[in-house]
Amino acid sequence: MPSTPRTSNVPRRTLLGAGGIAALSAPILGAGSASATTAAKAATSPVLATAANVPDTGMHLVTLGTAAGPAIRGTRHGIASAVVVDGLHYLVDFGLGMPRQAAESGLTGNKLRQAFVTHLHSDHISELSAYMLYNWDTPVQGVTSRVGIIGPGRTRLPRGIRPVVSPPQTGMKDVIQNLMRANAYDINIRTTDEARIPLDELFEGVDIELPRRPRADPDRNPVPDMKPFTIYEDDRVRVKATLVEHLPVFPSFGFRFETEYGVITFSGDTAETPNMVRLSQDADLLVHEVVNMDYYRDQDFAEEFLHHLESSHTTPEGIGRIASEAGAKKVVVSHMAGVFSDADLAGIAEFYDGPYTLAADRQLFSV
């Protein structure tokens, strides 16, 4: 078992702020520096993740749910992923059906080390409450020591967004506290009646502190060019974050997990952005969202809706450019909108000559 992440020695688990991180000049996205090919390079077929086959050693990815939302998309579950390092796991997002998907993959709460949320759209947090309640203490092989759920901090709504619910914006800490209040009756009863550890002693919302420089603002500068900054470290993993372009949502993050075994990067929801190139440098696995604009244009949707999709999500061609410029070794495509088969991803291979996979729910990928 490795005692430290690959990039430096980490003596203990710690949550870090980002103050004082300086900006870097941005690489330029484009076809000029990308390697174009006409066909996808075949990727090794992943297997279905179960309690019996998720290894206790090494670094692995489990795609718990792969659908964009909020919508019921066939048999796919809502977006959620897990990084498994030497038998302990780290969760990324809590989409529809995620608690059952985690359980059926053998990822019980007693093996959870930490959790992360990319942004506060409902399709990424809708199962937070269910996950906590269904992974509570020893009766359900649940969490028995404090776990942080790390995500966006409190900020104001972007200009032009009319508040219909007050307070109009919360951070991760607020979200978890409000979910505790919503379930207060059940929590109070079970804590006494079943001798469980109080739920608010087990799950803690943690707001990600943005760097002081470059200064980000939901209106004037929502996605500044920036260097990835560390938000969490323990004896197995270092996690870095960067702001990504999922307007009007702010902040919205991508995450990078670094270990002795390798690197897994998550785009979260984002349009094509140089920040993802930096975050994904030399990643062993780049887990990236996708939108197939041809599908939506054929559905006769309003221009405003099409503009939203195009300006806040990434096309297959965009994924190819990012993966190529970052030098990512393999791409796993998830959070699929308008994508139904490998043919819908052909644009990736126009710019990236490495392997890529159209992910399915509960697939296991090893670094």
C-alpha cells in the first residue's frame, strides 16, 4: 500500500484553502497542436464493478452513473463516480440512483474516505440526502467516522438570475446542514432508538476556498485562467480543483486525483476551457462530459436552449482537443447528453489518437 501520493509526501489527512495561488498563462485550444485521426483507437473493455471484483490494491475508477440530467435517460443512472485507492473510495457527485449503484459495486460507507461535488446543479446532488441516510453507522455497513463532502462555497446568484427561493444561493456547508434539518425527525428518533452516532457528527459540508488570485467573480470573471489548486490531501491521495465553464453556474469545478499509482481527472460539467487542459496534464484517465449538438438541433428545441447546451457543455471534438493537448493517456466519456453510441463520439478521434470509451453505469477502469 502506498503511503503517499505520487507527487509529494503527505503526513496526514488535511483540508486546504487556496489562498495565494498565482495564475498561469493559458495554453491555446485548437486543432493546430492536436493529432487528428479518422478512427477511434480501441480501448480495453472495462468490466462491471461488483463487491467481488473491485481490487483492494491500486487505483481504480467506477462510473456509478453516466447520464446527464435532470432527466430520466433510459437505463442510465444519474452522474456519479468513485475513485478507489487501496480499497478505500472517494465519491464524485451524487446523481439519481447513486446510493444503490455504490452499494451494488461493493462501495459501502464504511470504506468511504471523502466525497466531492463539482457544482450545485440538482442532477449532481439529488441523492446526497439518501446517501447519508442509507450509509449511516454500523447497522448498514455505513460511515462511522467524520467524512467531508467538499464542494462549492457560498456565493451570490449571477446577475440576471431572478431568485424564486430564499436564500437564493448556498454553499456545500449550507446544503448539508439544510438536509440535516429536513430529516431532523428521523435523525433524532434513530439516534436514540437505535443508538446511532448523530448523523451531523458523521457528514460535514466543506466549502472550497477559491484562490485570491486570479480573482473569480460570477459576473465579471467566472472562469479565469488558473493553476489547479489543492483542496484535500491524505495518506493515499491529493485532490486538486480548477474552475470550469458551466455558466451561469458559479463556481463549478473539475477535480484531479493524484496518487502513487497515477492520476484520474474529472471535468465536471463544462464547456471547452484551457483550465481543463492544465487539470488533465498527463492524466492516466480523463473522465469528461459530452454533448451531441446534432441530436438536439434535430429535435427542434428553442435557440435559447441550444445556446445553453453549446456554451456550457463540451462536444466530442472539444474533448479530443483537450485530451490531445493535455497528453491524457485514456478518455472515459460520461455525463452523456444526446449520445447513444460510439458513432456519436467520432469527433474525438479528429483531434485525439489515444483510446476513449463511451462509459456505461458501474464500469470498472484500472490505472
